[in-house]
Amino acid sequence: MNLLHNPEFGDKLVTLMAAFVLVLQIAMVGQRSLVMNIRLFAAQSLLLGAIAGSIAWYNHAPHIFIAAGMTVLLKGILVPIVLERLVDRIDIHHEIAPIVNTPLSIIISGALTLVAYLVGESFYHPEAGAGSLGHNTLSVAISVFLIGFFMMINRRKALSQVLALLTLENGIFLAATCLTYGMPLIVELGVFFDVLVAVLVLGILMYRIRESFESMDVSKLRRLRG
């Protein structure tokens, strides 16, 4: 059978790309350069777009092609360009110091991945007819979500917290796409619009924080307490 029409090959292809998504997520945990974090996020988003496109092709779900295209254009290209320009404007290119050091952060990420695998396995019931696609990728999606949440807690700079929030959303997108073959189109369009607006608003907020405190360390906001 032609590989382009072989669902088993499609499952393996999606699983391989999902594994690279997880690798990029862990790489972001260990990377202290903001610019490199942005580029890793862009690569992760491009992979998610490829995953969505593969699912659309092998499962004959053409509406997912729209989500795939928007993922590539919005989160793979547009958002990274906006964030890199913001980094250049505020002139902060490195995470000064995460709350937890890099080696321990990677260990924690590995532990979260193990937890995600155990949780993902608990949802897999072959006797109920669960597809192998969801089985192979649900654990990855949960891992990306959990690690993204950990990154939000562990990072001090507002921009790196925005990146963590975006990767957390990538985990949700991966789970929704692989398990349900995409959310309703109107919901997907609403989510992408919300992501774009959130990035623009947070970009303005970060610039104002930089002007007011001469730093992007969100811990300095404690000075505002009366």
C-alpha cells in the first residue's frame, strides 16, 4: 500500500513528530537564551502544524488543514517574529536566573514526563476501540502541558512566562487534534485569535514593565504592594 494512504504509517509519522515536540519542550527548559527559546517554540509550532496536517490527510478530515495552516502561520511564523522584535526592543536576551537551576529543572521535566505517561496509559483502553494515534500522543500532549506549566512557575522574566504559556497551549492543541481530530472550526479560530491578542497585549505590558522597572523580572512587581 502507498505510504501516503497507509494509516499505520501515518500513526508512526505522527508519533515521531510528537516525540520531537516533547524534545523541543525539554530543550526550552534547559535553554536560557530568550531568542533561542523563541526559535525552539517556533520549531515546535511548525511540528504541530505538520502533525495536524498529517492527521487531516490520513483521517480524511479536511477542516483540520485550516487549523494546521493557522498554526504554522500564526504560532510558527508571526508570533515568533513579534516576540523576537520585542526582545530586540527591550534589549534583554537572556533569562538571568530561573527559580530552579537548569539541571534540576530538566530532572523535574523528566519526572513530569513520567507522570504524563502514567496518566496517558490510564486513558488507553484497547477493548473500547481506542485508536493508536491517541494512545501514542496523549502522553506527549500531557507532558508538554505539565512542563509548560512548570516553566511558567520557574521563570522570572515576563517574556519567558509568555513563551511557557504558549507552549502550554500547544500541549492542549496536540491533545485536542490527536484525540478528537480537531475541535469545531469556530472554536479553533477563537483560540487562535485569543492567542494573537494575548501576545500583543502581553507584549505591550512587558514593554511598560521594562520602562517602569528597568527590568523584566516579574518579582519586582511586589514593589506595587501598599
